[in-house]
Amino acid sequence: MDTLIEFQNAAIGYAQREPLIFPLTFSIKKGEHTLIIGESGVGKSALVKTIMGILCVWEGQYQAFEREMTDPPAVLLSYVRKKIGLLPDRGILIQNMTIFQNIVLQLKYGHSLGAERIMERIDSYLEEFELHPLLPLYPCDLNTDQIKKIGFVRAIVNNPDLLILDDPYEGLDDHGIRRINEALHRIVDTGNTTVLLLSRKRILPAPFFKNIEYLTPKGFGVSEAFVPA
């Protein structure tokens, strides 16, 4: 399976009559790590929600992992979501779950792993991001930097085929940014996970990004936003 995500002349947004992006044509193949830069409100989060099957494509076509996603049944949505690790904008966590429960949620959803196997899978990440003391706490007890780190770990523990990071650096201190970048380089080196990173800020792209795009309401274009601030 080479093509992970593919849009053809798609209209994306929250309302059919007022799409945020149209027309959108692009694809992500395995190993084609992609950086998308776009201003606030241009539709980055709507694109992420469409990839996840939360929003529908109003026109055109969308395929995920070579499956048609125009009107996906529940079993197909489950299949696609198990293959994706997602760090949403603001690193959203489930408020009535402990930090430990948030981190292992994807592992329990996507696999039948016992407690010992789960700890083996997450322990190195807990150590790297200094999360052990936070495990019994709840999201309301944490600051933005901690929430983003936890959201990132939750997204990668399942070794996803596609890792989607929506504004991953927002709210992070320098230490957190460095930790995420180091983890991303290791993930890319394994060759198992393809990265899609979306950013509202001009950032210096890592060398592994093969595609760098600037998102506008009319799809992708060229912009000086590629130049780091």
C-alpha cells in the first residue's frame, strides 16, 4: 500500500455552500513526509478532520489507505483511524481520564494488549518526556506544554502508518520542541511511519520533509511562508 491519503478536486469545510478549501488535489504516499503551512482559519484543522472521517468531502473524491471515504461505514472509519496517530491542535486530551488512560487509549482501542505489554510499549516515551509523575493526574492539572507532550506520546505509541501533527509546537517551551523533534527524527529513521505536519507559523523544515506546501482557500500554492521567521 503506497498511497496513504489522496484528494481529487475536493471541497472541504464545515458547510457545503461555504467550503474552506476548493478545489483540493494532493496525495501522500508512504515515506513522503509532508509539511503544510497555512494561516489561522484557512482550513488546516478541517483538513485533518476530513482525513479522520469526522467531516465529509462535499465535492470530489477522498481515499484513505486506498479505500473510498465519500460515505464510509463505521467499520471502515475504525480501520482508517487505527492506522493514524493524531496530535490535534492544542493537544486535546479527554478530561475525565487520567494521563495514563489518555496515553494508552489508542493501544487499547487498536490492540488487545495486556498491562505488561502496554507498559513495555510506553515506558521509553514516559522516560524521554518525563511523564511518569504525571500519570495519575488529570488534564485539568497540567499546563499547555505538558498536554502537548502527552498528546504527542499518545499519537506515536501505536506506531501508526500516518502521524498527523496539527500545530505541534504551539504552547511548547524550547525543551518540549527539542524532545518532539528528536522523536520525529527517530520515527522517520524507522521507515514505518509517514509524517504529516501542519503549522500556522513559518518554521524551518526538517530535512526529511519531501513535500512542503502552502495551504490557501483555493488549495495549495507557493508562498514566502516557506521562509523561516
